[in-house]
Amino acid sequence: MTLDYYQRHAQDFFSSTVNVDMESLYLPFLRHLPQSGRILDAGCGSGRDSKAFLEKGYQVEAFDASAEMVNLASQHAGLCVRQMAFNDIANTEHYDGIWCCASLLHVSAEALPGVMSKLARALKTGGTWYVSFKYGETERVKDGRHFTDLTEQGLEKLLAPLSDITLISSWTTRDKRPERDEMWLNALLQKRP
């Protein structure tokens, strides 16, 4: 359902997100990463963030589940974006940083713990992980897309089984797109030794 939405609306989604200024979210994430470290942009959408990280001198790998989004992101970022889903992540201790900007919110509440575990395994010890979810406590379908919303308490519950992942900070922001009046939960996580 969600994948079908992005296949059919890829160009519209690309156009509405590719030029959004995300610098205020990059800064807290990147300050924890080594210079030229390896970042995974998981569920990269338009490729906006992959391109920004590449331009800042980081090594970037990116994937998205939608073939249409993969094509658009590859062209925009100048990067070979892979078509895959969160469940396909198989790397261990591979990334200095993992960036999940408005992507994990499309994973069902039931599947989210398993996906989080795979991502945690892919992060290097000492690595930093950014996640964002629409703020709330519901699981819903809206306009053909599935959403799992989280509050701080929901995030804490989700992180509880991940014994090596610690919450550095969480904060809320308004949607960066001017036509949207939504709240987002942002969080920085770190993998402990």
C-alpha cells in the first residue's frame, strides 16, 4: 500500500521534499560522526539528505523500497541508490551514522522492533543514529500510506529491548514544509560499547 503510493506519486513527493532545508537536523547528527564517516540514508526518499551528506564529505550509502524513488534519488544525489526494504539490511557494525528521516514511520508497529534491531546491528559501536516520526500514539492509514506515530514514551518502549542503544536526546519540531502543520518527534541514538 505505502510502496504503491510512492510508486504512483514519486515525482510529486520528490518535488515537495527535495528542497526542504534540513540543516538544523543535520547539525546535531553530524557533530557525533567522524569526518568522512560512513552514513546509511535508510529510506532515502528524494535523495536530498544523501546529497547533502556527500557534499559535506561523508561516504554515503542509500536505499529506498520504491523503484521510482530510487531512480529520482540516484539522479539527484549522484549516487547509486539501492532498491531494498528495511528487512533486507544485513550489515553488521558497518556504519558510523544511520539516518532514518521520516522513513521508519511507514513500518508497522508490529514489524518496527525487528527493523530497529537490524539497524542497531548495522551501526558501529559508538555510532550515531537519527530517527523521526510524526508525533502521536496511533497507527493509521492516511491517503494510501501507513503511519506509525510515536511519542517520547513510545520511543522509549521501542528502544527498551535494544540493550546497546542509548537515547542521546529527543525533541519535537514543526514540519519543515510550509504547507504542513504537523509535529515531529526527532531523536538521536548511540550504540554503546
